[in-house]
Amino acid sequence: MSVDAATVRKIAHLARIAVKDDEVAHLQGELNAMLAFVEQLSEVDVTGVEPMTSVTPMRMKERDDVVTDGEIADIVVANAPMTEDHFFQVPKVVE
């Protein structure tokens, strides 16, 4: 896959990054180098290789999946201009 100058400008626009015309060629080269590296990685045979969380074998820490309110409702709404019973109040905007 190759990126042209128009694609570089479109990516910059979507990312809300200001790119000058003299920078487009350099960024085009950088993006093409990244894509070439990704294509090179896709050539590696990974059949039989299990996903890893680290280079050393370890189990992920687990915790109970319990829904709580965090017990900090007063802190959460402390800076709100209007609250009621630990809820944010906002002005009515739809009639």
C-alpha cells in the first residue's frame, strides 16, 4: 500500500493537524515507511503462537466484576454548578 500527497492531506485534515505544503513529501515518506513495516510484519508466520501480555509468562490480575457507585459521589459533583441527590442538573433546553 502506498500513500499519495492527497491522502497525507486528508489524514492531516481528519487529525486536525496543520501541515504545510513543504512538509507533505516528508510525511508521505514517513507514512509509507510505517505501512511497509506493517506489511513486513504480516509476512511473519504466527501459527501456533499464543498472544502474550508480557515477555515473561504471567497471569492477568483478576478482580470481582461488581457494580458500585464508587462511594465518591460527593467528590464527583463537587464542582458542578447545580446538583440534586448526587446528580448533575442542567438547564432545560427542549420544550
